[in-house]
Amino acid sequence: MDLTKPKTNDLAVEVHPGKGDFLIAVGDSIPITLGVIPFGITCGIMGITAGMSPVEIILMSVLVFAGASQFIGITMIGAGVSGWGIIVFTTLLVNLRHLLMGMSLAPYMLKLPLPFQAVLAFILTDESYALTASRTQTDKYSGCYQLGASLPLYIVWILSTVLGVFLGSHIADPLSWGLDFAMPAAFLVLLAPMLVNRSSLIVCLTAAVAAVLGAMYLPGKWYIIISCLVAVLAGGLLEGGKDNGQ
Amino acid sequence: MDNKILFIILSMALVTYLTRVGSLALFRFTGIPVWLNRWLKHVPIAILTALIVPALLLPKGSLDLSLQNPYLPAGIIAAAVAYKTRHIIPTLGLGMLVMLGWRLI
């Protein structure tokens, strides 16, 4: 397969006729995007508490755009961790899971124009990956859908960080609102239609057990990487005997 | 602005982008190995499950299977509604209702 030619059509990929896909994705992303607001506000509040300037905190949300690693980075800056290497290395470890998501979407994304790939990669998150992967399985991949699933989250992440920075002291713990339930609820809706056969159920159960054990005993976000690898291995080995064509 | 903090932010941005673009950059040059496709198709289910289950069973970072954990009943109801309706509005609505109600009891 020659991946340097973006015009090949052996996978259903639409690049331009996707205005509809963009808007559908924006609609699909609303619940998840709402669920992110309390985290963005918390990020702003944490930054102020850590002694960072408003510009620094907002710049971090604009450039890094990765919730968990920002929380960790801000906490370390606040605690006066002097070695920047530790902060940057921790950020790298926390975000390694993006490699798996990139791998999963690569067969489709590599057919898009290079600048479009670069932009979509910059705003790739757990949430936009979940929406895009689900759409790819139930319908087909579309770059415009991925853009529509990613962009609202990026904008709202920045705006809610700004809100936390400037209103932080007036807002009572935003994480207690219960809005953080929006993320697992939306993911459940995406997951349910994927559980169609025995191997998908086994992958799901394996990932569930491994993720709980990993979250109990491993630091940071390693539980996502480890449980994904274990579950994918289980699913692949299970099917290894019967199909070679997939 | 503190130069050192600015440097940290720029470095964090750089390594984060590397994780996001890394697989694309690699496969752009090597092509996607055929054997990998068989494994990759399971990734969406695995990642979704890994994001959902700890969020419900370890909402505060440690395993909480007690009645004090409102995410548990809310998650069970939401899973059932998601399976039946496959739609976010009833799933999120009923789930949050259960969670808020659970906190009042």
C-alpha cells in the first residue's frame, strides 16, 4: 500500500465533502464537551493556587491541551519542583496513550492532506478519539467528523480555563457538580453498539479488569495503556486461529 | 512572565504533540504493517472500557465499591439505558438523576 498518495480510495475516506460530518460531530460532542467544563475551571483555579500568572495558565491550556498532564504539571510547579526534566518526562509518560489512539486512527488519517493530519493530531484527545473511533466503526471515517469532534472541546477547554483563572475564588469546587459523570455516560453510549460478538465482549471484560487493577496499583495514566495492550492481546489471540483476513 | 515556567510549558507542549503525532509520523515512513490491523481493531473497545470503568469504580482514585460511591449505581443505570436506547440524552439524564438522588438519601 502506497501511503504517500492521499488520493487512494481503498478505504472510505472523505476529505472535502464533509461539512455535514463536521456539524454532526459538533452535535455528538456536546455532552462530552459540557463534562469537560468543570475540569477546565479546576485547571484555572489550580494554576492560580500554584502561583502561576493568568497568561501562563491559559497558554498551557492553548499549547498542551491535555487535562491530566496539565494538572500534574501545575501541581509540580506549585510544589516548587525545580527540575523541569521531571515535569516534562511525567507529561510524556501520562500522554503516551495518545500513541495507541494515533495508531488506531492512522490507517484513515494518513490519507488526509498532511497539514490536516498535523492539525487533527494537535487536538487529539481521549474524547475526540472515542467519538471518531465509534463513528468509524458504525459508519465510516471522516476527517471533517474528527475535526468537529475535536474543535469544540479545544475551544471549551481554553474558555473554561479562563473562567477558572478569573472566577476561581467565586466558584465552589466545580468537580462536585456531578458533571464529570458526562464523560463515562457518553462513552457508555459509544461502547454499547460495539459489543456485538464474543470477542468484543472478552476484549471489554479484559480491559475492565485490567484497568481497575492498573488504576489501583499503577501511577498516572498507565492503566489505560496497560489495559489496552492486555485486552487487545486477548482479543487478537482469541481470534488468531479462525480469521487471518481481517 | 517567568522564563522558566514558559520553558516548562513549551516543553510540555512539545512532548505532548510528539505523543499525538508519533504513530502517524512512524507509519508515514514505514507503512502500516498488515499484521497490526488484526490487533488494532480491538483498540476502540479497550480504550473506551479503560476510560469508563475506573471513572465509575475509582472516582476518587481508590477502589470504592461501597454505597457511598454514587458513580456506581449511576453507572449501572447509565450502562443499562445506553445498551437499550443507544442515546446520550436518556443515558446522561437518568444517570445524573440517580447520582443526585443517591447523594440526597
